[in-house]
Amino acid sequence: MNSKLFVSIILMVIVVIIIGFPVLSKALNEPGAGGGGIGGGIGGTSGGGSGAISLPNPLGKTTTIGQVVRNIVKFLIRLVFYIAPIMVVYAGFTYATAGGNEERIKLAQRVLVWALIGLALALIAQAVPNLLYEFFTGQPPSQPII
């Protein structure tokens, strides 16, 4: 067997185990999971199926479209806060290993500038809704909007 194929298969099995076991364990430990096996029905009913089916909200506690949009914006802002420092480190590494190559130095400068611009925009996007709320209502929000 080819060693690359063997390593790929092993990595796929590890990924399936890492992802699959927590999901399976959460599904089996949730109330109303039915416990599987014989007699375990949908929604925790056993046997004939006369019980009601209860489906949990897949979005968690969000009930309005505004909350969904707010959660998406929060996720994107957090994503920027994780990616920007990585890009700054990448720019520094590119600059340090450029060895006098003008193209690599300019690439490092562009990456650094755009990473910092993205970080600044994320900070502004996080602060503006709270500032607008305070400006229009005259009082700070009881909890951060974003």
C-alpha cells in the first residue's frame, strides 16, 4: 500500500473519531433522545409512536431575524480578531525572509497594512452600534449590542 494513501486513511479516521464521538455523545445524552435501541422512538417516546415530536430550535436562543444577523456579525468580528494577528505574523515572517527581494518586501507591507485595516474596521464595527444607540437614546445600552 502506498504510504501517502495509508497516512491519508489514518488521518481521515482520526478526524472522524475526533468529530464523531462528541456529536454522538451529545446526541445520546440529550433529554428525549430516546436512548436508541429497541423501543426508543423519536422525541423520547417508546413503542407505538403516539407521542408528540419535539424539535429543538437549531439556532439556539435566537428567535428573531435581528438576533440571527447579530449572531452572524459577532461571529465575523470574532473571526477577524483571530485572523488579523495571524496575518501580522505572516507579514513579519515574509518580511524577515525576503532577503532583499523587493517583491516580497512589498507583499509583506501590503499584508500588514490590510491586516491592520481589517482589525481597525472590526473594532469600529463593534463600537458603532453601541455609540449610535447611546447617541439616539441618550443612555448607554444595558448590554453591548454587538
